[in-house]
Amino acid sequence: MKRLNITLPEKVAEAIEEYNNKSKFIAEAIIEKIEKEKKEKLDLLLVEGYKSEYNLDKKIDKEWEAATIEGWPEH
């Protein structure tokens, strides 16, 4: 554990007044915020990756289209 001296807005300090272990509450809130930001960054990277590979995927689908439908009954 590391001891920190932090300053909080008055309303925030009042809002956490009811918690017996304020340090634990604040630590959990910070961890939750960090994990949320990490997930959001990962989601953005995944979207960027999918977008950058879209044309390649489309080209590969087109190349394999004939083999995929080969042998299917014609209507």
C-alpha cells in the first residue's frame, strides 16, 4: 500500500462520507475507471482493425465465392 494525500471537490467528499473505508472505495472506483478506459481503447483498436481489413476480406470472399457455391443446386 502507498499513502497519498489527495484533494477532492466538496460534493465528492460529502458523497463518500457514508463509506467506512473511503480508501477502499476510492481505489475500487479508480480501478473500475482504468479498466473501462482500457476496454474503450481496445474496442476502438478492434474497430480500426476491422475497417482496415474490410477490403481485403471482401476480396478474399469474392475469390472463394465460386468454390463456396460450387455444387449447390441451381434454381
